[in-house]
Amino acid sequence: MFRSRDKPKDAHGGSRYSFFFGGSSAGKPVNEHTAMQMTAVYSCVRILSETLAGLPLHVYKYNNSGGNGSYRNAEKNQKHPLYRLLHDEPNPEMTSFTFRETLMSHLLLWGNAYAQIIRNARGEVVSLYPLMPNKMTVDRDKSGRLFYIYQRSLEDTPSLGSDNQVYLAPADVLHIPGLGFDGLIGYSPIAMAKNAVGLAIATEEYGAKFFANGATPGGVLEHPGTIKDPQRVKDSWNSAYQGSANSHRVAVLEEGMKYQPIGISPDQAQFLETRKFQINEIARIFRVPPHMLADLEKSSFSNIEQQSLEFVKYTLDPWVVRWEQSMYRSLLSETEKQNVFIRFNVDGLLRGDYESRMNGYATARQNGWMSANDIRKLENLDQIPAELGGDLYLINGAMTKLQDAGAFYVE
């Protein structure tokens, strides 16, 4: 029985993020666009979007009926209609890399990624078009069924029609939600961490204004008497000494006038330390290692490879699973789901250095759990024909059971 409380909550879901967005505690407005003007936010979004967009994406089919749940027992299904869309060209206007990069950036900034699914008369997917998350609303009808409402604008794709408000069925939308309260709609990481982003914006603006106004943030000119035209004195001072180009110039004061600074120095305010901490704070929001944001303070040759592997395992892999399961749910028919699946290949990112890989392969080959073709597949090399022994599993002949020791010498 559907109950009204099962409807996605406006405060935490859909595209109605005005509840979260707005002024931060630092006094700066925070939204997706102002956040992207921060170099740390831009770098995190770009790193994750480009990394996921650059991963090989294939459609697979199991070799036997139903498969065994492992892609090792599957082969690429290049004849499937989805293969070309996901691997090469989801629509006539963009490549697969651009499509995935765009949707991933939406997912990181708004917490949701949407794409319109265009099908032919047979129900096959023929194209995918990105949709802006801030124009999408997710709701339920009186029967409890989900539907999507999209506010169309002139720059949107003609596939949406000409109506300003477009109603889309769940079968017509590829929806990839991020972390959320109701399991249906994700909330924006930027909105939830707006105070951290707002503080970073405020510190960057303070630094820009500091250098724009000169070497000191502010001060007063003291005169022993009465100045007839104080505005003229102020304008003359600013024209001669304000701005970074005029910093450290020698000031000439007349008639006993004195300059008294009243602003605190950046060192006293721990300006640089604050900026550095906010970069780490934003990296923490997106779970991106600081060394990938050009912060090598705590990185070295001994641990940077491990940090990169942790990035794949703990940061990228959860996003990959969200993509794979959402595409499996929305793009495949119930019949296809029995023996077809969609998978990103992250094996290349998990590789160690060349020497470590070769030593591992040698151990696996000598102990019989990998064949030459198994190894060559991981290295993206062509397979050795079976008649030449490419699929043989070998074992070290020096290993023997204890009870068989010396049997060779028995006549």
C-alpha cells in the first residue's frame, strides 16, 4: 500500500536544492557555479570525471547460460546495440568520453545524473542525451509510480519535444543517484558541505583583495591639524600606492602626516595555513588524495603508488558500481539481464609497476593458477592460439607429495 510519506522529500531530494544552497557561514553564496570557481573543487570534479570517462566500457555476455556472475567467464558482446552507444557514440552530438564526463560532473556537483533514453519501435536503446539535474524533478503519481518532470529550455535537445514541461517515464530516463536519504534521489555534496566551500571562497577572495589593495590590508592617514579636502588626499594616496603594482613603493608624507596601519597581517591571521587546510577539506569531501591536487606535502616515492591504488579502490570503485548497476537496471531488458551485463575495466589503474607485475605473473604461472593467455589478457596483448599452448596451466615439477619422494629411484 502506497503511503504519502514514501514520496521523495523535497528538502532532501529532487532538484530543489534551494533549501541547502545559499549563503554560507563565511558570508559567501555557494552553488554549483561558484563552487567550480574554486581550484580545489574544479580539480576534484575534473579528476573524477575524466578518470571515469577514460575507463574502457564494454557490454559483455556470459559464455554459458546464465553465467556464473564473473566477467572472467564472459566475452565482449560487440554485436549488442548498446555496445557502440556506450563505447563510442551515445548520440550524434558527442563521444562516449564527453557523455560520461558530463554526467559524472553532474553527479559530483548535484548528486544526480540524468540522461534521456531514446528507443526504437523494438524497444532497443538508440541514443542517450544528458539532462541538466537542476531542471529535473522526481515525483510519484497517486498509484505510487515514479515519474520525472523536466523543465525544457531552448538549449536542450530537440528529442524532448517543444513543450516547456516534459513528463518522462522511468523507462525513458537513465538516472544515476548519489548518496541520498531515500535511496531514490541523491543530495549534492556541494550543498551539504557549503560552509567548507564558502570558507575556501572567502579566503581566496581575501587574498585577492589583499594584493589588489597593496602590501597592507588597510590603514589611516593621521594629520596633526585639519585637512581641508580629505577626499583629495585619499584619492592621491590610492592612485600612488594602491594595488599590487605599487606595493613596497616609498611613501612621501608631508605636513607631519603619519600612516597608521589598522589591518592584521596575513601571517597573524594564518592566511596561508587556512587556504591549505581548505584544500584538504575539499579533497576530503570528494575523497580525492591530496597529492592528486598537487599537494605533495605528505607524499613520497614510497607511498604515492599506494595512495593511487587506494584512490581506485575507495574513491573511484563506488562510483563505478553506481554507474554499472544504474545502466544495467535502465538500459537492459528483463530477458537481456539474464546473460548480458555492462562493466567498466579498472584493471589498468590497479596495476603496479612493471617489475612487480612480472614477478607476480611468474609466480602465478609457475604455480599453475594462470595460463599464458590469462596473463596476456591482463596486459592487453593478443591471445596465443590454444594449439600453441596458450591456455595450458603449468606447475613446477620440483614439487611432489611426501609419500612419493624417492619413487623415481624404485626399480
